[in-house]
Amino acid sequence: MEKIHSHISVHNSLAQDCILSGVFEEVNDELKELLRTGQIAPKPLLVCSGGTSSRCAANGHWTLDLRNSYQQINFDPVSKTIEFGAGNNMRSLLKNLAEFDRSFPTGLSTLPGIGYIITGGISPLSRSQGLAIDQVIEMQGIWGNGEAFKICKPNKSSSPEDQLIWRGLCGGAPFLGIITSLKLNTQPINSIEVWQTSLEKDELIELIQHAENWPNNISLQWIWGEKIKVFVVIAIDIYKNKKSLEQLKKDFQENKSIEISRIPGLHKMPDFRIENPCKQNHNKFHSEVISLLGPAWGLNSHHLIKSLTNLMSKRPNEGCFIAAQQLGGMSSQISRTSTSFIHRQAIWKPWITTSWEAGDQKAREQSLKWLEEVWMIFTPLCPGVHLAQMHQHLAWHQEETRRAFEEWLPDLQKLKSRYDPHGILPRL
Ligand SMILES: Cc1cc2nc3c(=O)[nH]c(=O)nc-3n(C[C@H](O)[C@H](O)[C@H](O)COP(=O)(O)OP(=O)(O)OC[C@H]3O[C@@H](n4cnc5c(N)ncnc54)[C@H](O)[C@@H]3O)c2cc1C
């Protein structure tokens, strides 16, 4: 039953502060009828799983909040798969799996919900385990046209239509339907070492170049705000070559103090973040994030980091920062044409976070402009976009969509016109 309440309580402060038309809490007959007849106004209907992005709610729009009604989690010890309701987040997924000595390549935070999985899902373990979307073997939900579906991962003998639909849903689901549950393959739980330290810019440039030659069980993450912090994640159990660990030590400056923690799995991973002084400030801040994708940077990382330095010195406030995570390995073994995550050759996913004091329109404009300027610096090396966050409300939505899906976009749009003919779900 829908509720006419005007707010939802979510992690994302911009979404949290929106005044909504109302909230649906389940996909009942009434909502299905509204989808079938296209009678939801205004469009789009927004969907909230983990509630961490700025587009799980918007002023004047309806949100379908899945968090109360889709809490099921069932692990099957025989197939080692898990059925996972769309109201859960990554923390509950990892916690549940750890009880069975299993795991899943979650991202750098366990707060996101299944939005993390259906938009691709880049984990610090993706180089050895693949993307989150690559673990999905079944999806259940409701198309934008109100019809229910349950679809399994196709094989070579599946019909072209099933292959097309699967491709659309894997990375493009938010445009086509509402996912209510997923069946996922799981991974054996592995010990992990996390190395954390702070670096100067020149050291970061060197480390980026070294990281591009690391084995697939090691990934580099870095975050650049007031300082530069790096976060190296090493999957220990598959770590066969001791020499590489010694080499890794050498890749850091000899005199660097590195904080090394050994943890039993991703469920115990320390937070990857920098202190954000804006959060200690009593005023509330809103933010937007864009995620980019690109191949190895090699010697170009020098020019890139130097070019970013100027804009980093002009950050609109301390809540604005740049970060990146490393891909490659297993995530590049899947063909470009089998999912909507086409940037399979990407090695780096940088993301840009910009923020402003809530309600200050001028500051918002300046912060968004800063984000666009940083994006322009990254574009030659990272021309792709990872649509982990959507921005239908911003001027560059079309540009980010084009860069996310490239030559696949026209076919994805055709799928949308069949499965979401009234444009109930976010615009593509
Ligand atoms: C602290 C933090 C760390 C992160 N780290 C990583 C990382 O390491 N790797 C990575 O790849 N990403 C990362 N992200 C990005 C995050 O995975 C995406 O923004 C993701 O979309 C958020 O998922 P959510 O369930 O919280 O989405 P929500 O904010 O609830 O929704 C996001 C969007 O997806 C759509 N959507 C959500 N659920 C459904 C559904 N069930 N059916 C159809 N559409 C739906 C909604 O319309 C909405 O537009 C991180 C985000 C945060 C906040």
C-alpha cells in the first residue's frame, strides 16, 4: 500500500532532504496497474534499495522503497548460491555468507544495496573475482510495463531475445524494470591484507604505474582530498608468490610507514575514506558523484596528476575529492557484448565527489562546475562512465549515458521502449 509521506530516511543527505509525492513499499497489484497504464505522475518513479545515491528520491516524485518488504536472504549450501531480496544491503549479504565461509565481491563500502550489483559492482577483489554483476545467475522483478519476470543467466543455446534481455538487465536494469530479488553465485571466503598509507603526489604517480603490473589478487585504491591516502587490498589465500609481496613493499618508498591489517574477509574491511571536515561542521552538505572508466594510464599518470593538482587546489570545499579504484584481471575476461557494462578493458575507475552546503544554490552551481572541470581533465584517459550514480536531473545526463553505453545505447533504448513503454523508470 502506498504511503503519502513526504520523506524517506536514507544515507544520502540530498535524497533524504527531498519532499516526495509519496512512497510505495511493495510492488502490489495497485502499483502494477499504475505501471501497466503508465499513470504514475510525475515520471520517473524512483527506486530505493540501499538509499546511498542521490537518485533514490527526488522532490515531487514517488519512490518505491524496497527496504521493508524485500528482506529475504536464503543461502543454498549445495549450490553455494544465495537468493537475495532487494531490500538488503551489502553488509547483510556479507554477514550472512560469512556464516557459511562464503563471500561476495562487494565494494569499498557495505552500505549500498542491490543498486551496487545491478549497476556493475566494482570490488577491490574484482581483479580476481570479477564484477558483482558477473556473479548474478537469476533476476526477478517487474518490468516498467507492469509485467512480472524471472529470468536465468542465458547460455549458448538460449534465444537471442533472452540474451538481449539479460544483457540489458546486467548494468541497465534501473532503466528497464524493478528488481525484487537476485540469485547470486558466491565465492570462498579469503583472508585479506589491507595496506594503508599516505603519499605525496609524486609517490602516487609512481605507485599507479607499479600497480598496473601487479598480479590480479592485488588492487590499488586511492583517495585525494586534503591529503592522498592509498589503500592496497591483497587477497592472501591465492597469494602464491612471496616474491611479489616483497616487490610490493619495494613499490612503496622504503621509509614509508604502512599500516597493515590482516582480516578474515571483506565483511571486516576497514572503511575506505578520508576524514571529511564538512561532516563535523554542523551545517548539512549535499553531494553528487560521477564515476569514470578508462584503460591503463602508464606514463600519462604523471601528466594527469599534475593537471589535477591545479583543480585540487581550487576545491570548492573540503567535501570535494577525487578517488580511484583499480580493475582489470577477471573483470576484463567477460566479453564487451554480454552485459551493459561494456568497459571491460577498464583498469581505472576514478570518481569525483563534489559537495555544497544544503540550500545554497550558488555554491551548488560552483561545485557542479568544479566536478565538470575535473571530469574534463580525466576524459582523455578515462572516456567511459560507470553509471553507478544517475543524474537525470543534471545537464550532463545525456553525455554520461552516451559514455556509459556507447554503441550499445540504441539497442538498450529499444529494449526500454518495449519493457518500459510509458517511461515510468529513469530516462535513458
Ligand atoms: C560509501 C559508498 C561506497 C561505494 N563504493 C563502491 C564501490 O566500491 N564500487 C562500486 O561499483 N560502487 C560503489 N559505490 C556506488 C554504489 O554502488 C552505487 O551508487 C549504487 O547504485 C548504490 O546502490 P543503492 O542500492 O544504495 O542504490 P539507491 O540509492 O537505493 O538507488 C540507486 C539507483 O539505482 C536504482 N535502483 C536501486 N535499486 C533498484 C532496483 N531494485 N531495481 C531497479 N532499480 C534500482 C534507483 O532507481 C536509483 O537510481 C559506492 C557508494 C557509496 C555511497
